[in-house]
Amino acid sequence: EVDADNSNVWHWLGCTGGTVRGRSYSQKECFEKSLELKADNSSSWAWLGDQGGGSVGGRSYSQKECREKAKELLEKALEVDEDNCNALYWLGRVHGGTVRGRSYNQKECFEKALEVDADHSLAWYWLGIVDGGQFTFMVPCCTSSQHPSVRGFDVTCCTR
């Protein structure tokens, strides 16, 4: 049984959605629940923005408002510690912001995160996306007639 009063549990459950105490929750509902429990969870705000927005504390937030809320919290965290790799990564995910008077675009956030931690795999992944990098995804279960496009990336199907 999960700790249903823990914001982080709801946040991580939001990555897929799931069932708690017999009730199914969508990804969006999980992020909303995470924020009901801890309104300063910047990554839950960012993910809720990725879901197109949602309702927290009886108020509706648009996608843009969710990302702005995340950006505000991340900028505050980076004022305290400008080498906070995860905050830099998430600031990139919400399209950049301003830290200590310097503006960072999305790409610069990921680059700065990698200066702090060169092994941050998600920062590498997103840097490739915003920098126009070309990725080939290997999908082991599709047939040669299925060649889906994933947000502009090539998908190569492996044959068995």
C-alpha cells in the first residue's frame, strides 16, 4: 500500500497513473493530488503543465500557468543554489528562466545542468531535442510496415 499522504508518491505515480485504495487515477489526477499535498513541488507543476493544465486547490490552471508556477519555484531554488542540477534541468523543461539576473533559454538550462553533472541523462536527452539533434529509437515489437514518427524523430523497427 502506498503512502497516500506523500506528495512525492503521487508525483511519481503521475508518470503512469495508477490505482490507490481501489480507485484509478489518471496521470493528471496524480499530479493534482501531489500539488494538493505540497504546493511548492516544482516538478509536479511542470508535469501538470505537460498534461495541459489542471485544477489545484479548487482553482483551474492552464498549461501556461502551470509552467509559470514551476518556473517561479525553480528560479527561487536556483537563487539559493545556482548549481542545483535538477532545478536547472526542470527550468529547461519549462522553457528557461532568469537566475540571479541572467536569462537562460531552454538549451542553456540543459547545458548548465550538464556542466554541474555531466552524467545527467535526462539533460542530455532534452539537450538533443532542443538542439535539433537526430535520434533513432529502436522499437522491438513493430513490423516493417509500421514506421511511426515520435515528435519528429525517426523510429526504426527491429525485425525478429
